[in-house]
Amino acid sequence: MATKKSYNNESISSLKGADRVRKRPGVIFGSDGLEGCEHAVFEILSNAIDEAREGHGRLITVTRFSDLSIQVEDMGRGCPVDWNEKEGRYNWELVFCELYAGGKYDNENSENYEFSLGLNGLGSCATQYASRYMDVTVWREGKEYSLHFERGEIVGQLQTRPLPDSQKRKTGTRIHWLPDLDVFTDIQIPPDYYRDVMKRQAVVNAGVTFRLRNQNGAAFDTEDFLYENGIADYIRELAGLDAFTEPVCWECERRGRDRADKAEYKVKLNIACCFSNKHPVVEHYHNSSFLEHGGSPEKATRLAFVYAIDKYLRDHGKYTKDESKITYPDVQDCLILVSNNFSTQTSYENQTKKSITNKFIQDAMNDFLREQLQVYFIENPDAAEKIASQVLINKRSRETAEKTRINQKKKLTEKIDIANRVQKFVDCRTKDVSKREIYIVEGDSALGACKQSRDAEFQGLMPVRGKILNCLKADYPRIFKSDIITDLMKVLGCGVEVSGRAVKDLNQFDLNNLRWSKVILCTDGDVDGFQIRTLILTMLYRLCPTLIREGYVYIAETPLFEITCKEKTWFAYSEKEKADILKSLEGKKVKVDRSKGLGENDPEMMWLTTMNPETRRLVKVLPDEAAETERIFDLLLGDNLAGRKEYIAENGHKYLDMIDVS
């Protein structure tokens, strides 16, 4: 018996160096999968964006190589990599080998970056640590600097060479790296990720060209993303010709604090919006980062637009008496809005920068939007009327839909209650109609076997006792006196297609009320089983033919023979299949058993042959011609005795091999 290790002072350890990222990438990148690998790309791209936004270079080039390595090149000032007297270390060490180091910590007073996307001092170092290799090339001060890293460690040393006279003024940074599969579970970043990110960055960084080079064999496919006027151009692109108000752009700057004892900082708000009932879009960006989960700007938008539009509706008497107030979804359904805000101090929800939590930014944006909307409604009365009308339409449509949903849910609940009172009916767990299946089985013994074999999550069971009434020969009063038939129709839930009459608890037919995606007939593979199956099909054809016509009815084929050779078993569903299997086993000792009734089968065999969606055989009952089907049903099961006798005399010889006699 193994001894347990003691938990003492020597049990505590810490990760050091590159292991802080390589062994826990999810802490830095939010995931150790593809999403984390993608975020590492964004970290490097962020540094290039910060340079361009400060006016250093107007072109950023991202190259996706066929070996899955990535390169980001900018035309900025070039990352400082030489000796740092103040820190007593090389700057390349601080930037690429030291977490929480960089030139963006004192943004409010820094001359380098006023509004920075890369604030945490993690990106370059963390991405380097998570790379199989990384090559860094920097051009600045008339020199070219080169670094090479492998798995988080410097290989060699900083290489420096003077640039030729023709390139003395060249500046910028180029970083080429291969994400490490020892760190990430997946590094196959698709081209669409790059296109999406670079388009979004072009939107919020007006006038900066983002160039994507995607290696295709020996050549590179190139795409450029550029919005000269930023979100003003983007909002017009989103709106197209379908907007019912003209796009507007609002800008302002505010200063404030998240809390009285916190430092004051600056926020720059830039918002563009219009209204369209065809293509609603709301996107928020902060310091160029797309806020997928919103946070403060999303909350401000909700508060401001609901307040302003609700006030307009009340002031202009648009609500009916006792009508409820609008909600944000009513506004959002016709709103196109893009906010592109910047602040000198930002509180991101986490390192992945998909949400911010600054209270001052929320308050400033809320107040600013309320002011702008109030002025806009006064100066644009026609547009205000259109907005108010559309929001009210959205609200009333939502309320009607919600009322209908609640009524339908209540109706379904009532039907489920009825179904639960049906004797011996066994329901399944899921309420998702698209997944629910009902097995109509032959007798109590089959019910017991199927109950042990089924997947209780989505397979329900309804037994029929003996041979049910021939519904083509019986009239409706007699049919609906049969508890077996009425119970079965209650369980199906769709009602009956019997014109002008309500029967017991059965409603008029409505396919939307069917509680199952499949109605499966499951009977023994003998003459009695075939007859019971035919009688059930006849009942469905008489009372709810739409189920057959629309393809909801299936037959579960059950095997006729069980063939065993050594420890392997084959199931044959016909004489031909049996013959084919025996032929393939010719010369071997085999045992052939006629399959037992459903109630005598082992649960494992029942699951494998009859109930497992992966291995069962279902035959969809879907007649090609309804008229021919009706004629055959009437001939074989109806009152035309002479016609049936004549048909058997002429065609009976075709089915002699199917007769079950011993």
C-alpha cells in the first residue's frame, strides 16, 4: 500500500521564469487552447497599434505563414532593447523576459503613450515565453538590433549592426514567432481570426492601414483594412441603405474618478449611431480593444437609451394607458451603435481585455449619451418620431410574443400533466421536442425490456395491450371508446384530425403540439407483431395522417435471427441477410437462433439492435402517394371483403416465403 506524502513547509513551491507562463498559460491568455493562442497574437499586435495611434507609422503588417508561425511588423519608433542605466539591465530583458515591465505604466504623465491598449506589461514577455521560437528585429537610431529566443530562453546575445546610409532613418519593430504546442493545445489560428481582428482595429484606429499577408504556397495573398474616418465610415457601412435615421457621431472628453479616494484620470468618448430595423449591431471598443463582453460602456448604453427614449415617449403621450415601460432589448432591436473610447486609466475585467469595469467611464458615457439624445430629439423631430414608433413596435411585438410563449408553455404543461396520468406511459427527461422519441411497444413484457434498454434522457415508452381496434372498419364513436387509442393520442399530444368534434381530452389536430420528433413503432418480428404494427399504422392514418405525411412515424426493425460463431454474434433482419451471413461463415461452426420476442431480449441486445440511434434500423413511414396508400389500407383493412379476397387470390403467392408457419 502506497504511503501518503506529508504536507509540510517543503511542500510549497513557486514557478519561476518562463514556467510561469508555459505551465499556466490560461492565467495570462485566458485559455491554453486556440483562444489563448489567438490572444497571444493580439498582445503583440497591441504594441504595434499603440505606436501607430501615437502617430508613429501608418502601416501594420501581419503575416500568417504556412508553418503556422506569425509575424507582426510596424513602422513605429522601434522597441528600446539596449542598456537601461536606471534598471541596470538591458531593455530587451525587461520587455521580453520580465512580466510586468514596460513603458506604459505611467500613462497619465508619460510622453510615450497617452491611451494605451497594452497596459499590463505582460504581452511581449508572455508571448515570448509561450513560443517555440521568437525572432525580434528592431530598427532605431540608425541601427538594427536582433534577438533570438527558444522556449522562453535567449539563445546567443543581442546582435547589433549599423544600418546603411540609405536606411539610417528606418524605424520599427518586427516580431516573428511560432506558438509552442507544448504550451497551447492548438495553434492552427484560422485566417478569419486575423481578418476579424484587423478589420476591427482598422475601424477604431482611423487612417491606419492593417495589411494581412497569408502564405499560399510560395506566394502571399494580401488584404488591406483601412477606415480613413474610423467609426464614422464603419457605421455607414453597417447601416447601408436600410437605416431610417442618418448616422451621427458624438465626441467629448471628461475627467473624473472611479472613487473619491482614487486618482483622477481622463476619458475620451467617441460614439457613432443610427437606427435600422434590419441590421441592429452594438459594438464597444476601449483603447482599441474590442469589448466582447461590454462592461461599463454596455451598461451606460442601456441606461442612457432607455432613459432618453422612455422620456420622449412619456413627454409626447405615446404610451397607452397603463402601458409598461420600454426595455433595452426593444431599443437594441433597431439600434446600430459603435463606441470607441479611450482612457488614461483602465480597469479590465482580466488580461484578455474583453470587458472593463470603470465606474467613472460608465457614468460619464451615460450622462453624455443622455445629453446628446435629448438634443438630437429636439433638433431632429422626424427622426425622433421614427425611433419612438419603431421602439414601441418592438416592445409590443415582444410582449405579444412573450404572452404567446407563456400560453403555449401553459398549454404544453397541461398536456404533459394529462400524459403523465396515462397508465403505464413512461416519459423521458428532456423537454426539447426536437430530441424526444416515443417508442410504441407491444405489451407489458416489451415495455419492461425497453425500459431497461432505453436512454431515459430522450426516449419515452408507451405500451399497447394486445391488438387494437381496426380503425378503418370502426366508426368514430367506437374508436374513441377505446382507452388504448385515446391514451395513445393523449401521449402524442397533437390531437386528432376529426372534423368538427372534440373527443374526451383530445383537441383538434395541431402539429405544433406534437410532443415528439419521432413516433417509433416497435413490435415483435412475427406475424402477430406485424399485425399489431399494421393496426397502429392504420389508427395513425385514420386519426392523424399528417404525422405520416410529414415523416414523423418510423418502424423499428427488430432482428429475426441471432447467429453466433465462437464469441461473435451477428443479427439478421431477413432470410436473405441470414443466408449472406451464413455464407460468409461457411466452414465454421455456427449457431442460429430465431430471435425471441422483445420482452425476452437482453437489455444490451435491445439497446444495440433497436434503440441506439447509432446502430438501430429505423424505417421512415412516408407514403409517396397518399391516394394509393388510402386505397391499399382500405382494401386490406376496410369493409371490401370481396376485393380483399380477390387481391389475396391474385397476389398471395408473392408472400409465401414470409408466412410464419412451423
